[in-house]
Amino acid sequence: KTTDVFFAGQPALTSSVLVKGRGQLELLKARGVRVDIADGPLPLPDFLQRCSAAWLVWSPSGFGWECFRHYEAAVSGSVPVMNMPTIERFRPLEQGKHCFLYPLEGDGLADTVIEALKDKARLEVMAKAAREHVLKYHTHAALCQHIIEVALEDRTQP
């Protein structure tokens, strides 16, 4: 791994979560954390390579909470760092097992990253578990199968 945290997102900051988080990434840089921030949109192969090079990928909510970046980071062998969800999720990445969830209050992102980087062996285990979870539940085929199963459920049962 060549970086500690990677982020690629909207060039124009679109939410308070992004604005505050970018400030915390700058704070992390000042504390010696190796932070890689893309200057603009990246072609998918470049994005996945930069995810792969990082221990952690910051994956904040934007216009919605659920996004592909969470899963792309995991499939690339990195551990996603996401703000606390505000929605019910399908087969979610689990805190401390597949990802890190941070509070928006205070320096939640910076504190979570600093703590996570203390145990690289744990990050390797989490990255592997996250990748396996995404490949099992969040591929196009797996999601289509889930939709079919839900659509065919017997809705007459209480």
C-alpha cells in the first residue's frame, strides 16, 4: 500500500458531509497521514488502482447514502470509511468487520482513520472480508437474484 487514505468524488463539494470531510483529510495530511485525493473524475481503471493502493477509502454520502464507491473500494482490497448511514441497507458492510463507520460530529472522520491505521493486520483481514461480502451480495447478478426472490416471495404470510 502506498497511501493511507484515498478519496475521489465530486470536484464541486455538494454536501456538508463532503465539505467537512475534505477539511478533516487536510487535518490528517498535516498529522502525517498519506492522503491521496483525486483532482477530478477518474477513469474506472485508474480509480480502482488508486483504491487498491490505499489502506482506507473515504466513501461519504453525497446526494444519497448508498453508492457504488463503498463496494468498489472493498472489491479493490481496501477498507471503506463511511459516515453513519441514515437508511436501512441490504446486506450492509458491517462496522469493524468490513468497514469503518464514523460520526459526523467533531473530528469523527479523522479520529476513525487514525485509530484504524494503528492495526494494518486488522485492515488486511477486513479488506479481504469486505471483498468477499461484496462479491457475494453486491454484484449485478447477486442484486438481480435478490430482486427476483423478493418479487416471488409469498406475500400472503404475515
